[in-house]
Amino acid sequence: MRFILKPLLLLIVFFLYQCNAAPEQKTSANKEKVIDVKKQEEKKIEKSWDSLNRFNAEAFLTAYGKENPETKVVIKTKFGDIKLRLYEDVPVHRANFIFLTKIKYFNTTVIYRVAKNFVIQGGNSDNLYTQKQRRKYGNYLLEPEFRKNRKHKYGALAAARQWENNPNKLSSPFEFYMVHKRNGAHHLDNEHTVFGEVVSGFDTLDKISKVKVGVDEWPVNDIPMTIEILD
């Protein structure tokens, strides 16, 4: 009887061991599947310049600029056209302006500041789509690209920026201004990045400078604009 029970007990123990082992094998298999999925997801992770955001702006725009070398654009308004030339020695700011032009960001914005005998500024609006576009790219900022030969002369195109809590003088990528003062605005040299200049359309600037504005220098009547590549 003892000899019969002993093999029977061994059989029972073996059966229980197999039952307990099965879930472990299943768990191990599931872990392998999870690892495989993670590896596949990691392969899909975009490179640093694939998608513009506030963490990779310089890398993205540096790569974008190499593929998009255009330097001539035109601002179209109801007062006329303003043709601009973008400088190649400020590559990040140039690429940024071309990028925003090509995705048609500026086409939902207005010339929102007319400071008499000083600057004419654009690139923002109360349009919800405009704000949505800015949030989409994380409201990124640009490192300054100051150049000794790039001054705030009459017709200079420069990047707007926050003055408060901005010790590194980071540029807004979305807002820009054109110097309308005949003698220039040289107190802004090395304070804002100059990345281009007006080559024609100074008469349009003159017309815009005469519009009625509020206390905040915002035109009483909006001045919509579109920007297109000329190259």
C-alpha cells in the first residue's frame, strides 16, 4: 500500500507543479510581448528635428533651413505689398520665418502695432486659430543671432521679444517688426535679432503708418496680411 501511495503522491506533486508553472510561463510570454511593443514604439519615436517644439527648436530649424533655402518673401496687405529679403547669416531666424510662411501661420495674423515714426509690427491676432497654432508648437523661443553688420536701419526686419524676465534676449518666433523711422532705431541694436530688410514697398509702410490706432498702438481697424515665398 505504501509503495502505491508514494508514486501517487509524486504524481500529484508533479501535476500541481505544472499547474503553478503554467501561469509563470504565460507571464513571461506577456512580458516578452510588452518588450517587443516598447521596442516597436521606440523605433517610431521621432528624431529631434522631426517635429518642432520648445525643446528642439534650434535643431529642427537648422535642419529645416538646409532643405528650405528661400530668402525672398512678400507681405500682402490692403495697402499694398512689402517685399522682404531674409539674411542667410542668421540661419535659425531665417528658417523660422520661412517655416511659418509655408505653414501659412501668418495668414491668420494682422499688423497689430503701428508705432508712429518708429516700427510697424505684425504676426499676432485675436484669431483663435492663431493662438491654437502657437500652442501646437509649444510657444517656442529662439536664441538671439546678433551680427555686427545687422543694424536697426530704416527698413530693417527684426524679431520681437519680451523685455521682462528675458535676460538671454530670446526672440519670439511668431512676431516681427519693420523699422519705419528714417534714421533707424539703433537703440535696439543687439537687443533684438535683425534677420532681414525691406527691399520694396516703403510706400506701403508709409500708408500703414497713417492709420488710426488706439492707446495700445493697435490699429482701430484690423490690417490683415498674408505672406508668400517669392523664390
